[in-house]
Amino acid sequence: MLPASAFAEVLVGASRLGPKATARTEAFVDSIVDLVPPIDRNVAKIAAALRAAHKSIRLPDALVIAVGRSVGASAIVTADARWRAADKRVQILG
């Protein structure tokens, strides 16, 4: 699973290179990700509450954690240790 907000971030660099790079990047993501959940009202509310409670977590990160919560993910994986305080399911890579 890759939240729509993170999917957009993945596409930024490719989009700067043009439509072919964007299509290749999207095809790669599709090959490894089975679901891209949208950012809906519920996710937005969860993200807002996370931002209010954890000032070190930026909105893009709060959206990822919020999607994980909204879909009942068993783990939320990141390299950012600041996320750990926001949810017990956060697992730090590295």
C-alpha cells in the first residue's frame, strides 16, 4: 500500500522529466504496490489530529500515518524516527 500523497511525491521528479519518465515511474510503482488509498475526509481529520498532537510531524508524513490508521495497516514503515511517537505501528527502517 502506498498512500496517494506519497504516490504524488514519487511522481514529482519523474514529472519534471516528462511523460515517458512519469509513465515508467508509475508502471514501476504499479509493479510493487497493490493499493493507492485516496486522501479523504476521514484521513484528513486523522492527519490534522496527528499534526496537532505531534508538532515535529509534517503534514505529508501525517497523511501517510493517517492512511495507515484508516485502513488498519499492521505496520507503517518509514526511515523517520520522529514518526514513532505518533503510532505504535510505526517501524523504523535502517
